[in-house]
Amino acid sequence: MRFYTTNLNDQLVQFWEWVGVDNPYAPKLGFYEGASGACVIFDVRSLHSFEQAKRWIRVLQADYKINPILLLANNCQDKTNRIILSQDGRFLAETKKVLYFEVYIG
């Protein structure tokens, strides 16, 4: 797991990269306790990635005592090999009441 920290408009912003971690759910609340929000990113070329994003949203919503800002985003850099469609991401976001974005991370 890698951490990235930056200051945005006088607010501390931390990013935690969980890619490749065997069991990212083990640390759970201790790592993101007190966070104001979270962004869950999935790869549009991977059904497994989309299913993991669904699981993360469930975990985050269950653990918070308040309702944080949750963002769901997909990495749409490869539109030719896309398995998860835009409407799939939007539907998940609407049913879970989270914000949804398509982004290019490359």
C-alpha cells in the first residue's frame, strides 16, 4: 500500500493506493477513521475491479457513523476493451447514492 499526501485549498488530502494488496479490507476503520470522504476507482476493463468497487462502497458506508462524501470513478483510458459500461457505473452510483465520474488516469 502506498500513501500520497497533498494540501488542497488549505485542506490535507491523502490518497491510499490499495492496488495489489492481498486483503485490503483487513485494516478497515483504523486507516480511514475521521476521513471526510473517499473515492473508489475501478478499471472499466475488469469485472473483478468493478465488483471490488461495489464491496468497498458497502464497507465504507457500513463503517461510517456519519455520511461521508463518497465518489465512484472509473478509469476510462481504454475504451476499446471496455467491459463495464458507463451506465453500469452510473446505476451503481445512483443506487448507492454516491457521486460518479469517468476519469483518465494514465
